[in-house]
Amino acid sequence: MMDSKHTQGPWVIEDPMGPESLWIVEAGKQTYEWRCIAMVCRDDDIEVSGPKISAREQNANARLIASAPAMAEALAEAPPPPVEATVDEARAWLLEYAVWYGRTARAALSTATGEAG
């Protein structure tokens, strides 16, 4: 687990006041224990000038925010690139990176976008 200053994950999406305001909270907590990490709103049902945030966009934004701890953890696990390397060492690193990306990064991105991995 990476050392961080943010609220530890995992985070989940809840709608304690209805779907107009989604809350990002720590997973596994009782409602009375929630601390609101972020609130994601929509404005498709109110009078605003300019582009509106639809329920679909609101949900996508909430998924992206809620997946931040998992994405940060995945990025922290990325194999560091070599500073100086032979061609064979560079190839080995690219293979290691491809395996990491296929296993870890794609799963984190799938969670963030709501798409099947």
C-alpha cells in the first residue's frame, strides 16, 4: 500500500440525499460513520446557463473520483523505467510494463470508466 495523505480507499458512491447529489465515501462504513470525500452534482433538472451536467455525466464523474485510490495504487506499482539500459534491458522492461499494464492499469481504468475489463 502506498503512503499517502489522502483518505484511504476504497471509496464508493452513495446517494444519501437522492440522486441529484452523489457522495464519495469510504467503503465499508456505516452511514453514520461517513465522511464526505466529494460530492458530485448534476444540474440537468435546474435552470442554469450554458452546458448542463446530465445524470449520465454525473455518474461517470463519480465513478472516476471514487476510483482515484485504486488508480493511484496501480500507478505506484508500475515498473520504473530504466535510466540507462542496454537494448535487451529496455526490451525486458517493456515486456514487464506491458504485463503490468495488461493486469493492473487496465483494470483500474475499467473501474474508473465503468467498462468491463
